[in-house]
Amino acid sequence: MTANRQVILTARPHGIPEASHFAIVESPLPEVAAGQLLVRNLFLSVEPAMRGWVNATANYSEPVALGTVMRSFATGRVEASRHPDFKRGDVVTGLFGWQEYAAVSPDAGVRRVTDLDLPLSTSLGILGLNGLTAYAGLLEVGRPQPGQAVVVSTAAGAVGSAVGQIARLKGCRAVGIAGGPAKAAVCLSEFGFDAAVDYKSGDLDASLAAACPSGVDVYFDNTAGSISDAVMRRLNVGARVVVCGTASVSSWDPPPQGPRVERVLLTKRASMTGFLALDYEHKRAEAVRFLSDRIRDGSLRYREEILDGLDAAPGAIARLYRGENMGKLLVRLTEAA
Amino acid sequence: MTANRQVILTARPHGIPEASHFAIVESPLPEVAAGQLLVRNLFLSVEPAMRGWVNATANYSEPVALGTVMRSFATGRVEASRHPDFKRGDVVTGLFGWQEYAAVSPDAGVRRVTDLDLPLSTSLGILGLNGLTAYAGLLEVGRPQPGQAVVVSTAAGAVGSAVGQIARLKGCRAVGIAGGPAKAAVCLSEFGFDAAVDYKSGDLDASLAAACPSGVDVYFDNTAGSISDAVMRRLNVGARVVVCGTASVSSWDPPPQGPRVERVLLTKRASMTGFLALDYEHKRAEAVRFLSDRIRDGSLRYREEILDGLDAAPGAIARLYRGENMGKLLVRLTEAA
């Protein structure tokens, strides 16, 4: 019988998870209990939040236990179904883990992939959690008004590029902050930002001032750190900061020091709000409809970087944090494996 | 003719304004133009925001110019009126400055004091900007739900004591943070807080943990600094931080360093929002009605510390920042002066 190759967490990282914190093992195919599905994974997600999932400190989900399969969103095909609503061949997405096969109960957040005319990989990126993050974070928390300036960090990434494009579609001025000239160029040429700032080049304060001549009304923050410090100095009265990620900070234990924000929040009557996409499941259908329609009509673009084979997974989180990828990072498992 | 004694800003402080930054001068009584009132001040306000008004850095209002009368809220009696809606003897409150007499136009934010059965001094404290600050900051930005834990810093002060009492009146658990055993005791005995923490005594983290066994849902922050850092570590999911003042920080130029807040905001999906009472003028009538009714029925208490004579004004802001006063700090000018 076919074995199930799995990526197991073997050591708890302090900071960024590296390949050395994982091992690949072969296990028997899982038992499929009554009411469950056996899913064969086709795409595994790699995302910044995984750092939080494997660190021991309290977070918005329990840490992945040592010796268990790495938690991950994945999209796969139903190989066998013991549930009346699903049949062999259905495409589903959910928390199936970094492994080839998963036995899952549909009520554990399994969703059917509906937009089958678009690449299945989109179910983990622009039509998955990344798209929901950009859509709900920007529109529900950032609440941009037409004509306002929206700044987003990691702007060439999966979430950032969607934030900038949604901002433009809503009539805002979109300014992207990205690392390196190639990523800044892609923000302009591919994602249609009004301005792009390469934070690795020159004086970030001066570049931001030039890119945001009327200040910043919404800041969608994926990085924290010195990039955010520079944006905070340019907030307008009533500005909203959506705290979505902290990619630039390698460890929060203890929290690093930075300039206190109280005074700028007070004088600008601005807000900083932590945002977790999973709190906005009720917006998912609306987000997927909005985004998929605009992919089809060509007004919304996305990039993916796809690594091949389960062996690529363990080192992929660190790759993300080194900023080597452009767009959504995925691992593809071949069905013929 | 009577002279007008005035407190003039003579030097721009870096940090807390001291008596040495001001001088007292005698000027002629101001001319009263058509449409204006001549107001004789009875009470002058002293408040933490004055630090911001006299510092040169951009703020929510223009800095007080050197050589001009110190900006201040004040309450006084109309001595002469060239406006049809006001007559001699009316009691009015507004930005009349630290001086004995002011010639003002009613459309420059002059309000009639209506609750004349209560001491006139309340128009500058619990029924003035302090009351509006507590009421609107807590209810509009903090949005506490019955049963939730509301923590407030400078809890024995004019704003803090009102925040705690309003929280209790709305069915919340009120926890006050104050400096020294006397202030902490007053929070319990006079203002009815459920718990009070003396931040100057012992381990603030441990005291807060004991005072907030179920965490913190709303933090009304009047201090920033290490007091706030300790509260931030105890935020619940969905907590709201109302950034109202930064009393513990002596200078923001440059901003002091502190632990970065992004991670706690993210994992707790919490918010920090800068609050300025002057943005909530539309809530003033509601706030004054709520607060004055509860002063009359005995369910709301307030403290005032009244300094006598204009000569006491220049040193009063520093006194506030040294935490020497308890309750609203005012300067009283005698009508017979």
C-alpha cells in the first residue's frame, strides 16, 4: 500500500523556522473514519503565519506539537469519501498539513473549491487566505475612502499585491513598499501601484515623503519594524493602521524596542488594529466573488512561486522570510508521485 | 481703569512647562469689539494637554506663540456684552486664557454654563472637557460591554476617576492604576473602583494580574510608558486601548523607545486608538446630562484641587506632571481682586 510522506516538526525554533527544524517521514496511509474524507494533497501553502504556529509562545492558535505533522492549509482531491456530501474527485481545501494524504472531517473547516476554471493553486493564495486577508483587512479595518492614500508593506507579496490592487479598484492612491528594485518595479508594472518604494535603497523617509505627498490615510502593515516606523511618521489625521503581519521582526521573545506610538496615535487620532483573517470567515464568499470576477476580467493580477515536491517544504518558511520569493509561495505535489 | 493681569509664555519648554517658562504681566483691559463679550475669569483650567500646546512640535493645535497669553479653558462672568444673546452676569466657559479678562467672540467656542446649581468649577472639570473626555473616550472608543474589565491609568485624576465610575455605572469591572498608596486608596474609598493598583509599589505585573484575573478588555491610557507596557501584556482578544494621554513621558522629541506593540495587537486582534475630546463636541450635551444627573443623585463623585490667584498658574502644569494633585487642578481668581 502507498505510504504517506509527511513533514514533521522536530525542534521548536526560536524565531524563523528553518529546514533543520523539520524531518520527512513515511507513515502508513491514515485510516478514514466514518464521516471522513481521504484527501490527496495537490498544493501545500507556505505562509508567514507558520512562524507563529511553531513557536511556543501563546498565539491565536495552539502551537504545533513536536513530533506531529506541520500544520498547513492545502488543496487536494478527495480520494475516498465516507461522507455523503463529498465524492471521489471533489477538490477541497482546508488545514490538511504538510503531507501527501490527510484523513479529515468536513466540519473541520473543509471547503469545496468552486472556481475550477481558475488554477487550483489560487485556492491557497489570491482566492484563499491571502485574498481574504487583503480584502477584509483593507476594506473592513482600513476602510479607505476614494482618493485616500493606502500604503502597504511587502507590496510585491501575495497579500500586499492584492491590497494595492483592491485599493486602486476602490479609487484610492496605492503606494507599495517592497525590498529591492525588482520587487518595486513589479509593483508598478504588474500590479499597477501609483508609486513604489524600495526600502532597501536610500532614505526611506524621503522616498515615502515623495510617494505620499498628501500623507498616509491607511497603512496595511505586513512588516512592523523600521519600515512601519517611517510610515507612522506620515500618518494623516484619522489614519487607520491595519496590523496584519510582522515579517521584519525575527523574534518577539522578548519584544524588540521601537519608537513609542502613543503620541502619533494621539495627535493624529489614528488607530492601529490587529487583524486576523480567520475572524472574517463571514466575508470569505464576498471576497472570493470580488477577486475571482476581477481575475477573470483581467483587472486583478497575482503571482505565485511554486516549489516542486514535499522535500521543498521544510526550507520554504525561511525562504519566505528571506524575501526570496515574489508572490504566493506554494509547494506542488504531483498526483503521480 | 483696572488692569488685566496675564500669564505670558516667555520660553518654549523642551518637555514639561515650568513656572520659569512664563511671566506675569499687566496689560490694559482689552477692547470689546462689536459682537464680542468681555469676560472676567473666575476659574482657569490646568491640564496635561497644555504641555502639547506650548511645545513647538506639530500637534493637534497650533503652538502658543511666545509672548502671548497662555491658552487655557476658563469659566467666567460676562462683564459687558456687545452680543444680543449674552448679557452682563451670564456665566460662560471657553478658551479665555490664563488672564483676568478676555474679550471674546461667542462663535469662538464660547458656551453658556447651564448647571448653575452645581459649583461653577465643575464646568472646567467633570462637566467640562474632563467629563467629555472620560465619557466619549470610554463609551465611543473603548466601547465596554457589561461585565468587561476596564483599566484606567491616572485613576485618581480628573479624567481617570470619571472613567472608572462611568465604567461601573455601565456594569463593568473598573480597575484603577494610580501613583502612591493615598491615590490608590481614594480610588477604592471615594470613586468605588473594584480594584486599585499603586504602580509605585512592588511588582506592577503581579499587581495587575491580581487586579485583572480575567484580563483587560478596555484600557483607557492616560500615561503611556511602562505602566501601559504592563497593561498591554494582559489584553484580552478584541481589547480596545483608548490612547488619551501620555503623562509618564516627559519628552517626545525624539519619541522614547518601548516594546513594539504590533505582536500583541495582532495576536489579540486588539486596537489602539488616539482620542481627542474636541473631536466629540457632538457628544458634549449628552455627556453633561449624564454626568450632572449622577452628581445630583450622588452616584458620581469628583475631586478638585483649587489654587488661589493668578500667580499660582505658571507652576501648575509641572505640579500636575509631578502627580502632586488629586482630581481636577484649577486656579481660582477672586471677583474682588
